[in-house]
Amino acid sequence: MTVPLALRSPVPQEVGAELQRVVQRWRQLPLDRALSYAGHVRALVQSLADGVAEATGVRASAVPDCGPATLMDQLTVMVYDACAAAVSSTRTSAQTSKLVQDLASLRRELA
């Protein structure tokens, strides 16, 4: 069965796989460790949000701090948005490579 184009995710497989690893690792962290890494994750989320704003011509705004329980949801949404913005630009492969590197780096820090 072929998935209609409108239902396909803009997130490349390698980005999705690395994001899934980060989310799984985050869920395994004790709360005190998650809190100690929360600032770094928030910085990545904000960086992605800023990149999406720039790519789409929207004014950048601060991503709200909703606590460590929502950080992986915020990261997932921003990864999706960043990939969608990259698809509509000419930087798709460079963006994908950087995103995989950023997520892998985060995962290693969480280990």
C-alpha cells in the first residue's frame, strides 16, 4: 500500500531513528538527571525553533518552559517542523545531517 504524499512525514528516517533513541533515553533518566540536562535540551529546542522561524519568515519567539515532562514532546514537534521547513528549502541534506549530529550528541550526553 502506498502512503499518500500528504500523509508522509517530512522527517527523514535517520533523523526519526535518532530522535526515537533520544526520547527512549530521556524516559530512562531519573528526575534529578533529567533536570540537570533540561537546559541543554531546551537550548536545542529553541535553536530548532529559531531556525524554523528564519526559514519560514516568521518572527522568532521563545519556546515556553513547560518542565522536563514535556521536553521530548517539544523536541519532537520542533524536529518535525525543522524537517518540514528544510523540505521547502534547498538545504535538506545539510539540515538532515546537522540534525542527526545534534540528536546523536544529545543522546550521548544523556548516557
